Amino acid sequence: MTYRLYLKDSYIKEFEANIVESIPYNDLYAVMLDKTAFYPEGGGQPSDRGYIDEYEVIDIIEKDGQILHLVNHEISNKKVVCRIDWNRRYDFMQQHTGQHILSCCFLELFGGNTDSFHLGMNTVSIEIDIKEFNQDDCNRVESMANEIIYNNLPISSSIVDEEELKKLPLRKQPSVKDNIRIVKIGDIDYNPCGGTHVMTTGEVGIIKILKWEKLKSSYRFQFLCGKRALMDYGNKNLVLQSLCAKLSVRDFDLEKAVERLIEENKNLNKQYSNANKALLKYEAAELYNGSDTVNNIRIIKSIYYNRKFDEIKNIASEITAYEKTIALLGVINDNAQIIFSRSNDIDMDMNMLLKSVIPMIQGKGGGSPKTALGGGSSEDLGNLIEEAYNSCLKFLSQL
């Protein structure tokens, strides 16, 4: 069984060990050491990375109580020097300790227990079994959590027996029965945990809750600690200053400036929409006036390119608002889209007409006797419109 150095000292960056066994494992090699400071994935915390001699450690997993160090090359040395990727490890230590602090605060302030914890490469999240939460609650949690950080409380861990365990005010009960390790933050939090943590709360630096979402019976919180929080602040500050420069406002006036832009944009969109409707109405009138009549009925056919289909549908609607009209319109963008429509005073089924010609463009569609829509390949759209036009002529000749 591998002796776990990280349980005693999370700050070990380099150590010597003996290879007990090395076996092939899913196109890699699984190395078992007599002792290790590498943390295997577990308890919501990802595994460490680093090197065994010059060979990169791809992953560390625990299987059947044994810690497997996965490398992509067989190691012939029996005695090896191991190095931890310290930036990754310390980041995880800050985030994991921050989670303990936050969980302690949620329990103290709202009686909320931590249901789960996930430590990712970019964000950290916990789920708390509380029913309601708002911004004022967030301010209280953050204030309490960061006060604990400022107090720079000591953090320690120890393996306790059953009798000693009964005396401790645990935040949650352990999931194992043997070798129970308790992580203690000052005198405010006692929690069973096998992960790695910093030595004082001050090393967490800062805790910032980014956002929260309501689940069925709990809330999920995303937060950042330490260097992650500092980098996040730096990135957001760059965006803030860039936006302020573009809008020529100070940072505390940015929100009002954005609200003003949103309102102006709404008004401009409304003006554009009204103007566009007027133009489409005028365009429809031109098509109507320029069309010929067959048995006192006008058939307007046209193909458009690189236009919004909604505009074409609007033109068809304007055309068929006139009496005794049929509109056969198509538009080609990436593919072809078509609309067949008629005025209320013509008894011709546009849906049947569409169904009869849509196979010409390997398409599909449908609608009502008055208006039908479809789409398909653009190659034979012209022939489709002509075929539909001839069908309309044949129908009108029978009136």
C-alpha cells in the first residue's frame, strides 16, 4: 500500500520514492510507488500532474485502494525523483480550502448543507440545500467568508479514532469508517476530507461568488478563490476599461450608458422596422402594378437573392391583400425558400400547388389552401416557379 505523503504535508513539491510495480494500463503505464505526494482524483478535486524522473505524469487515479501514476513510457529505474506541478496543486489547494470556508458560512448563516462540490480548471461550484437565495444573502456569505480569510486562521488535519470523532462538531459525517481524516479551520469548522489544503485561511486570498442558479431543491454556486479570483478581476477590469473608453464614460457611469444604448437601439429598431414595412409595401405595390392580368386575375412571380425570407413573406402578404391576386415568390440564400399565396377571393389551393412542384427542388413544405411555404435545393427554383405559374394559368383558363 502506497504511503500518502500529501495527507501529512500538502506542501511537498519534490520527493524520492521507489517503484513497487509498473504495469501496462490502457496504452499507458501504471506506476505504483512506495510513497507519493501526488493526489489522486477524488472528493471533487482533480488529480495532480507532474513528473516521475523525466517522464510526465498524465493522470493519477485510485483503484482498489492503490494509487496508480499513469505515464506514457515504461520507467526502468527503481528509485525515482518525483516533482509536483506546483502551480496546479496550489491552485487546487486555494479553491478546495475556499470551498470549506464557503460551506461553513452557508451552514452558519442559512443552515444550508453542501450536497456536492466540483473543482474544474476554470470555475468551482458547490450545491447547497437551501430554498431561497438573493443578492443580499450573497453579500452576507461573501462578507463572512472573506472575514475568515482576513483573520488568517490556522488549518490543520489529523486522523482521528471513533471516540475522538464523537467529540467533534462535524459539519458533515464521514463517508468512510477507517482512517478518518478531519480538516480543521481554527475552531469554526471541522470536516472529514482527504483533499489538499493551505495552512492558513489567509492563503486563500479572496472568495468571490460569480453566480448562482436555482435547482429543484437546492442552489448551485460558482465561485473563485485566490489567484483565479485575481485573474478574473484583472480580465473583467480590462473589459470594463475598454468599454468605458469606447463609450467615453467613467466606470461608475457605464451601466447607465449601456441602458441608454439599449433604449436607443430599441427605438432605432422600431424605426427601421416601420420604414422597412413601408418599403416592402411600396415594393409589393410596384410588383402588383407592373403585372399582367389573366381572366382579370394578376399572377406575380419573382425570385430574390440574398434576402431575408421574412421580407419575402411580407411582400407576398402585401400583394395578396389586393383583390384577385396570386403571389409565387422564391428566395435563394444558402438554399431555396418559396411562398405561394393568394387573395381570399380566389378558390385555388396553394397547398396542393406547392405539393405538386416541391419535388422539383428535392424539398418539402406545406400550409393552407391560402398560403403554403416550402424549401429545398436552389438549382431548379426557376423551373419550379415557372411550373407553378403554368399550373395557375391552366386553372384560370378553366374559370
